[in-house]
Amino acid sequence: MRGSTLPQQLLYFIIIRGKRMYISDIMTTAPTDERGALETKVYQELEKLNISYERVDNDSVESMDECVEISNKLGAEIRKTIVCCNRQKTDFYLVILPANKRFDSKLFAAMMRTARVSFASAEDMENLIGLTPGEASVMGILNDPEGKIQVVIDKAVADAEWFACNPGANTTHIRFKTKQLISNFLPAEGHKPEIIML
């Protein structure tokens, strides 16, 4: 388990559906061990933009249910991220929702003034943001310098004090101020978010 050999860290295990899950203590600096390219870039970008963050390492998670204890540890809800597109695959959207909110594709399509939206394929996600469906995160926009994907944030997320997500790998989660995401991080990366009530 990543990080479990560091002496300054206490191990935190929880049981989810009969499975033990590792969550590290909260850390406030970038990891010193080798991480993936996107995750490494996220920490570099947050430092460059002077955005303070807290992070935990954890066993790999693949569902929002598994993120509940990580949210509890960080003191901020891990947000649900969905990537969808119109039928023609000419418009792509990275949608950020509260963890327990169901994505209503018909309502979303109407708000985006398009006939229909569907979930983006794994191949399209990989090409656009360099992540797979189980890893979807707003941090993937670092792989979209041309702004091909529109970031859409649910108003409940935008109004919250804290924002939490994975930094490009579902074995780590970070939290920072939501206003830093909206007013600092996203604009710096050329992505002006659209905030709507979903």
C-alpha cells in the first residue's frame, strides 16, 4: 500500500463491504515518491498558483460509495465527475456534481441546448483528459490545453466551501477551497466553468 512505509504516517484502515481499505494521514505537501504524469502535474500546478491543499493516499477506489470514508477523513465530500457528449461528439462536457446527486441527462441536454447527451466513451475520455471512467476528475483538464471540454459545475458544488477530488489517480484524493477551483485553477488552465442548477 502506497505511503504505508512512511514512519510519520499512521495507518488508517476502514472496512467497506467486508474489505479493508487504507487511508493515510492528511498531508499538505506533494508526494516524494514517483506518481503518474497527471498527478505530478497537478501538484506542480497547485504550487505554481499558490493553492493550498490537503491530501490523503488511499487504496484504489472505483465508486462513490468507496469515497465516503475518504470524504470523512478529508472533511470534504469527494465530488462526482461525469464526462458526457452530444450525439455528434462535437461538444464534450465535464460535469461536477455532489456525490449523491443523480445525473439527469435530459435536463442537462436541455440546459446545454442540445438534443441529447450520453456518457463519453472510455476512448474519448482518454483522448480528451487522459483518464478512464473510474478516474474521472476535473484535474484532467490539465490534459486539455485546447479547451475541447466544457467544465460544468452544479451550483451546490460551487457554493460549498471545500472541493475534493482525485488528482488524476484514484489512489489519492485532495481538498482545497472551491473558490480557488472556480476563480483561480480553472481560469489559469483556460477553462471558464459554467455553473448551473442540475
